[in-house]
Amino acid sequence: MISLPTLLSPVTAAQARTTAVNQLVSYGIPANNWRQGGVFSTLLTVFCTLYAGLFSLVSQAINSMFLGTASGQWLTALAYYVYGITAQKATFGTTPYTLTNTGGGIYSFAPGQFVCQCGINGNSFTNVSTFSLAAGTPATPTTATFDVVAQVAGTAGGAPANTITTLITVMVSVTGNNSAACLGLDADSDAKIVSKCYAALAARSQKGPAGAYLAAIYGYSNVPGATNSVTGQPVNINRTQVYTDPDTGNISVYLASPAGVPDVNDIVGVQTAIDAIARPMGVVATAMACTPVYASGTITLWSDSVGAKAAQDVEIIAYVELLSAFSTYPIGGLTKPPGTQGYLWASYVEGVAMQADPSIYAVDLPIVNLPLAPGAAAVFTGNILVRQVSQ
């Protein structure tokens, strides 16, 4: 059977021109001998280019009618108008930030006036609300804790825990640090949108399938998704695992944010949504935070120094790639059938690191395959060392 994408594959301008020339020749018109750049040849080329563009648009529109073939903005429109799914846009990560003052300065800043920076990737962050920091001494330091927000959306604009330590705003004898990672949500990929659409269908089936729990979290049609129980904002959840205990039948819905363990108020919001939308009568279904399993140690990247970026640049690029990969790695890991044990595969980590930059030709890993139980999520807390070797 011919696949739908094959049937709907657009015609290129060159293909359209070849067909037109052959058709004209069959009518006795020597279009194959028209001088390139001549009036008739140019008009034919322009016509075929416009025809190919129109055919491509029609092809995309027809493809957009089916989940299996729609993509890009067409898929976003299909998800919204047919399945009631609003695709997730990239969000700006937030995290608590603590300043410690061992000097005599007194500081107060309105929202957005204080700027700090991640020492690893250079990403910038500003304060969300007004804060004040009183004077202190080395013996009796004062502190101020407040939320900072990333200036670049998604995981690419975030930072791991304990790395936002550079103060761009000058404050004498003051240090700062983030105790938790700061990672926003990335925009939904096409695959993620498709999975949400199928979850919306599952939610309409007597609250039974696992997809119903996903629909409770992300929303569908006119049913809103789960919201943070305190702020009322959509929950910062990008991974789920629905696990049924084989002995009790109780259901655990494990949740993870891009940084790993989600906000406790996000979990409360998800529980409320599950009870209202997805949990069948007589069944215990509990929203739970994932269990973080830390992948630590130093990953050594070997880079060809000839024509390569500076070692620090390669390190930053690789760090961002690994952080992004870990932020979407499935809860419970990936299995290798017929086995059922999930793992963070060392080969997966190596592949991500290898693809970070063309100059990288070898990777030394401090970790082996890391087993992940149901509900466990891998969190990268390691370091990266780049060694450049002249070839």
C-alpha cells in the first residue's frame, strides 16, 4: 500500500517544469529547445515555480488533517481545533535565590533591577519581585531569599543548582547562590503534541486509560490542565509515568519537571486535576514527585584543537546539550526488550555528548548504565572537562 505521505508529497518546480515541457513537446511545441533565459522559457519556469508553491501549500493543508502526517504550525492548529489541545510554549524558568551580605552595604531593588549570571553557561537571571538586603558582618551575615527568572526561555536559558554565582549587579561583600536548578519548559515538539492529542482521546474513555492522567495534567478541549495550587499558573511538569501496583491495583502518577523533582504545589495541583478528571471511582490514584537519581562525576570530552572552538566554548555547548537531554529523559528510564528494567544508558549520554560539537571525537564517561526504578528520574549533576589535542 502506498503511504499517505508518499501520495501527498509535493511536486518540486523542476519536476513541474519537466512535466510541462514533455506535455508541450507531445503537442508539437518544441519547448525542450527553448533558449534558457528566453521569454517563453522564463515564463514557463515562473509558472512552474508558482504551481509548485501552490501544490506544496495544498499538500501541507491535506497532511495537516491527520495526526500521522501533520507537522509544525499545521499540527499546532490541528491539535487546537480538532483535539482541543493548546501546544505548550517555552517558559522562563524560576528558582529561589539567596544573597549573603558580610559587609555594611544596604541594598534594595525593584523587580528586574538585580541581575545575576550562571558561571557555567553565562545565562542571565533577574529578580521577580522587590527585595531588600540589610547590612551584615563576617561574623553575623544577613541574607535575602527571593525568586529569580531566566532571561531566555526553555532549558537552554536555565542553570543547574549552585551555579548562578556571578553577580552582574555590583554589591560589595555580597555573594549569591541558587540551591535548586532553574529550568523552564521547552516548547512542545511535534511528537509531544501528537501524544497529547492521543491523551485527549483517552480521557474520553470512562476515565480508564493511562492517557486520561496525561490529559488531566495538560488539559484538553475546554478542560483546563493542572495548575499550581498557590500561583494558579500551569504546572511546570514535562514528564509523567503512570504506574499500577500489580498487588494493590493502586495507581501512582509520577511527575518530573525539566530540573527533576517538581514544585510541591505543582504536585497538589496535579492531584486535584486527577481527582476531577481521570481517577475512576474506587481507585486510589496518587500524584507523586519523581525520585531523583543523580548522574555525577566528570565527563571528559576529547576535542580536535585544529579549527575547533575554545575549550570553554565546547564545554558550555556540551553542558547545555546534556542538561537539555536529561530534562526530557523518561521517568523510569528506557528499556531494552525483552528486559523490563529501565536505565539511563551510558551510550545515550555518550551520544548526546558526541553530537554537541563537531570537534569532539571521543568521550570518557564516569558512569555505567544507571538503573532507574519506576518513578525514578535521572538528574545530571556532573562536570565536564574538555581536553583539546592537536591532530
